[in-house]
Amino acid sequence: MDQGWVAVIGAAVGSTGAAAAAFVTGRAGRRQASLQAASQQEQWRRQLRRETYGALLSAGSEARDQLGAVYVAQRSILFAPRSAADMEPIVERLNETKPLVDAVRHATATIFVEGPPSVLEPARRVEEGLVLFHTAMLALATDQHNAGDENGRYLLAICGRQRVDIRADLLNFASAARKVFDGDSSQEPVSQVSSDSYEPSAIDATWFLNCLVEALGLPESEFELNGTIWDNGFNSLSLVRIGVVLDRLYGLRLAVRWFTSRQQLTLRQLAGELGELRSGSPS
């Protein structure tokens, strides 16, 4: 073979080998960079979770302590003669607690984005309990209709229960958070109330509608029986007032969580389940 051709072939082979080596090296570099980016992303998410979990526990514990102190102070004067001026210090202390409750709500919103699923329900329970505690306390302090009557006693009982329940909820959330960082984020299945568990009758629907009118002081036309509690604009205080009426008139003592655990049901379907409870059938 001509020596010139030998030189050309040798150069071509060498160039191909260098290009292949450069390709392999470049691909390995990109893979390494991708792995490093993924590791950094995981570290960032872990740190965000740690900070968010800590913020919820810190704000939640402080809010519970402050609301508990206000609860003790308010309980001592609730059934004594009082004026709006007498309640101003209570209202001011409750307003000072509101930023802590809002901090818990913000942390819970972040948790619902960052997860994992195993901490979502514990976080939601802390938020729900604090919002209810604060809302009920504010209703006691600002609504004179709640002073010294049956509504007031019912709201006070709810506050006392929340004071205890929130501590347990915070402990449950802390336990779930520790499991995340220990590598165990498994979640026990949450039982859901079937939307077709109870077949509401027209009588049940009419009866429940009358309860809503009595509890919230709104005309029947304001309620959409085929909508959920959230579709109808209910909040924690709305549910408390509904509970007061159900307890006073029918002896059905239901916590706010009874309603929120059935948030996917329509008012019509809730009427069917409440009808079963009212008639003494097992729930």
C-alpha cells in the first residue's frame, strides 16, 4: 500500500478515536453534573422540609400556649356581667395570637406542596385545631349573644377540648416529621366516608335545612343542598354554630372534625347521615 494512504488512514483512525473518547468523556461529565444537581435538589428539599416542619411546631406550640392563657382568663369572666370594654384586653390578646395561627397556615400550605403524604394529615389537624380554637375564642369575646347562654357554654367546651387536642396533634405531627428524616415516610391509609353511604330523604333534607337556617340566621335560598360545606362558604365558626343547634335541639354533639372529615359530601348527603344519627341508627 502506498505510504501516503497509510498516513491518511492512520490519521483518520486517530481522529475517530479522539472524537469517541471526547464523546464518552462529555457524556460522563453530563451524567455526573446531573447527579450532583439531583443531590443538591434533594438536600435543598430536605432543608426546606426541616425548616417548615420546625416553623409549624414552633408557631403551633406558641399559639396553643397563648390561646390557652386567654382561655383561662376568659373562662373566669364569661358568665359574669360584662361590657364590650371589659373584653377589649381579651380581643387584643387574641389579635396578637393571629400571626402565629397564620404562620401555621402558611407552613401547612408549604407542607401540602413539599410533602411527603405521610405528614399532610397531621399538619392539617394542627392547622384546623388552632383555627377553630382562635375562631371560637374570638366569637366568645366579641359576640354578646354568646355571653352566659347555652351557646357560650358550648363554645367554651369546644375551646377546652381544642386546648387538649392541639397538644396531641402537635405531638403526632412531630412524630410524623421525625419518621420523614429517619427514612420512614409510610402512611397509614386514611378512611374516607363514602359519598353514597347514606341515602337522604326529602324529610332529612328539609330538617337539616331548617337547622342551618336556625344556626346561621340565613334564608333557605342561601343554601345549596347539592354543594359541599365549602361550596356553601361555611367556615369553622359556621360549623360550630351548626353543632350548637344540633346539640341543643336534638342531642347530637358533633365536633367540627366530624363535618370536615366529610367535606366531600354535599349538604344533602350530610342530611342523610345526620338523619341516621338522629333516628338512633348506628353511624
